[in-house]
Amino acid sequence: MNFYGLFAGAAALCIIGLFHPIVIKGEYHFGKKIWPLCLVCGIAFLAGACLVSNLYVSILMGITGSSCLWSIKELFEQEKRVERGWFPKKEK
């Protein structure tokens, strides 16, 4: 039996679930100006996913890299959600 798909699905669920609070806290503390960090990390993880030989590590790195890149969009969306009052705004 082949369990790669189950592993990838469970890993994606966990990693995406982990990135949800990271985006919220990151936008709260630093604003959307941290998007370049997400870009660099995303590219690094995706490059690493292409270079490692272990399939499981490659899957984890690919999902993490894609989640980092998706977080860029979510940072800008989170700023809009804060403006709408859905999330608390940090007082300066």
C-alpha cells in the first residue's frame, strides 16, 4: 500500500493550520511589512524541497514553502480584516 498521499494530506492540514495563527500574530506585531520574510522563506523551502533526496522531507518542505508564499496574500488580507474590526488592532 502507498501512504504518501495520506502523509501529504495530513502534513498539509497541520502546516496550513500552523500558519493561520502565525499570520495573525505576525500582522498584529509587525504589520504587513514582514511579507519579504515570507517570500525569502518560501523560496528557500521550495528550493530545498527540490534538492533533498528524502521524499517525506521534500513533501514537508514543499508544503511549508507554498504556505509561506500563500502567507504573503494572507498578510494583506489580515490587514483588511483588522480594519473591518474582525481582529484586534495593536495600539501603538
